[in-house]
Amino acid sequence: MTKNDLQTLVNELREGACYLNVDTAPLHGCGLPDFEKGKMIRKEVLVQFLRWQCLMMNGNIDEEELCECLAIFKEKKIMML
């Protein structure tokens, strides 16, 4: 993932983008060591995954969790479509 890709994801998350009918199953287990590297995943799936992982009950974003998720995306060489 490029820096621009990551910035696009964060911007959409901060703007409140929500893709309700998107299945995040392609990212299930992405933090595990046996998760396949180099997967190509749609932007909507990535944003919805971040929304699920990082949005707190008060509507704020958990910045620490966001950083961890983005690091996983880079480590696993996830490519955004």
C-alpha cells in the first residue's frame, strides 16, 4: 500500500464514510501470521474494516488501533483496488 492509499483510507474514515453492504470477510484474520500476503482488496472493504476496528462508542476514532491496522495492511502488502 502506498502512502496515498493509506491517506485515502484515513480520510474516508474521518469523513464518516460507511459502506453497510460490504463484506469484510476478506480481511478476517489479517493480523495472524498465516494471512496471505499481497491480497488485492477493494477500498470500500478496507474502509469498512477500519470503521469496525477503530470507531469507538463515543464516535471518536481509536488512533492507536488505527495505526496498528495500517501497519498490518503495510506488513501484509495489501493492495487497494
